[in-house]
Amino acid sequence: MKIFPVGGYVRDMLLRKRGFKLPEGDRDWVVIGETPEAMIKRGYLPVGGDFPVFLHPRSHEEYALARTERKTAPGYHGFIFHASPDVTLEEDLARRDLTINAMALAPDGFIIDPFGGQHDLAAGILRHVSPAFAEDPVRILRIARFAARLPSFSIAPETMALMRRMVDSGEADALVPERVLAEFTKGLRTATPCRMLDILTECGFCQRLYPELRLSAQLRGRLHRARLANFPVDLLLAVLASGIESETKNLKAPTPGRQFLARIRASAQAQEFAQILTGGTTGGIEKLRNITTFEDTIEFLRQVDALRKPERAKLLLALRNAVLQPPEGSAETIKLAQTMRAWTSVDAGAVAQTAASPKEIAQKVLTARVQAAADAWRAEA
């Protein structure tokens, strides 16, 4: 059995040798000259759906039989795969997206590189391996993500031209929302998330599929600061959606930002964050930035349901401090946090015991919360 580490493992190994600070990830292996039956006899566990992939019995690393693929229908799933002992290593590498991902490591340390990946890696170029790149629209998103992860790399002109043709031909229209979300999520966690969106705009992808996405200078700053602050991905997606303008006057209606995240099947929490940041429920980012008075604070706490969802409220206050750059004269974040803590810590059960009738309970509890919050607000003055 001939086995070779391939793809991203080899690419990142070579990048680290050039000084790139990249974590060492799992190895992906390709197997030459074997059948599924032989792999199972050796103790490997089959896990692949569309093509033969196996887990090593001890290391649990993935081992895939060498394969070729043929396009049969539009979109990500429109392929027929052929895996057999006669598929060569070069044939397997030829089906990969970029030259820097089409390398393998021989047992003696030699880099098997039939498509010039080492040259492109040294030159900082993202170049497609073959015209078959155009058969898989996910590759448009992947190359944009690689460009964001490796900001010193440029996209080969012929590759950008091919991406534009893929968009113009409608090939990208077949992308399922889950794949778009997966690549956006990874891209937002890269060193330069805005570059991913710049590339998708340059090739026409955003204009065709998500014309509402526009990168203003203000949104660029928000995304950069949110990434540096290492916020959870749901909040990063909401910050991305915060650049989508909303003109609706109905605070209960989904804002365009929330609708965008719903289209790509983002989580319910990401959509709720977007609804808050894009104007629905709370008045949007500017209202959050400009919390100044005690009355503003109470309105915020009630509108974001800080009592039942305190963690969400804490994240929004952290976002305000780290990303939104509150103007001079607005309330300090620590003051807002202390006020929120007082608001949520009131013992509603104990207060209810003092009510003369059940009808008075709600007002009594609200009055107690406002009083506790006011005391905390004054204490932080």
C-alpha cells in the first residue's frame, strides 16, 4: 500500500518553513493501488459517503483512495467519482483546486509537485490547477477564503478570469446556502476577512448572489476590530450583516440584515444579533453606540431581553466597547455592565411576596429593577 500526505498539510508545512505562523493541522492521506475491501481488511473504518474515505484504526486520520471525478450536473454535488487501484497519484492531484494544494510528500521527504505548486507558493500566487476548477462553484468561495488567510498572496489573472466566467455562466447559482455559510464562517475568522469579500466582489459573486453586501470603510473597520477581539462567529456574521441598510419602520419585521443571514442559513442567534444591530427592536448600531443616559440603558436592557438572555446582552456591550467605538460623552461600558448586573439580580420572587395582589406583581418587580439599576448607575458616576 502506497500512502502520501497531500494537500493542505503539505502546503502549510512549506509555508511554515517560509516563516508563516500557521498551526499544524491534521494530515490528509491519499492511498494508491488499493481497493475498499483491502482497506477494510487492514482495519480501516469506512466513513466516506460519495467516495471511499477511511479512518486509520489507531490515529483516526483520514485516508482517501486516489480518485478522479467527472462533472455530470451543475453545482457542488454534480460529480461522478472514480476510485480504483489504477488511479495514479498525479491523476488524484490533478482534480484539486489550486496548485499549492496539489502537492504530496514522499516517504523520503521529496515534494511531489506535478503542477508547479512550490513555484506558486514561493511567488505568493493562488492559481488553479486545470480548467476543471470551473466545475465546482465552491472553489470560488474557497479561493476567496485562501486570499483572506494568506493576504500576501495574489490571485493569478487567468484564475480570476475563470472565476468571473463561472459567475457569469450561472455556475455559482447552484451553490447551496450551507456551503456559503461554511466558507463565510471560515473566512470571517481569517487574518483579513474583508479581503474575502473584496475577492468575491471582484469576480462578481456578491453582485450576482448577494447584492446587498457592500463593504463601506465603516464596515471594514467593524469587521477588523471584531476579528481582533475574537468574538464568536454568530456575532461576526451579525457584524457583517450590519452593513446592510434597513429602511423598515416596522421594528418587529425582519431587517434586510437578518434576511441575508436567514438566506445563508445562519443560526437563530446570529439572526437575532443581526436584527439588533441592523435596526430592528433596538434602533440599530448607532443607538447601541450612543447609549448615554440612564433611560437609554434601561431601554437597551428591556429591548435586548437582558433578563432572560444576559449572555447576549453582555456580548453586545463587549461589542460596543471593542468594535463600535462609542463617542466621547457616552456611558462607559463598565458602568453599563454594573447597571445590567443590578437589573438582572433583583429577586423577583421576594419582591412578589410584598405585592398586595397578583395584579401588582409585574409593576412591583419592574420598579425594584429600575431602583436597583439606578443605584448602580449613580454608584458608577
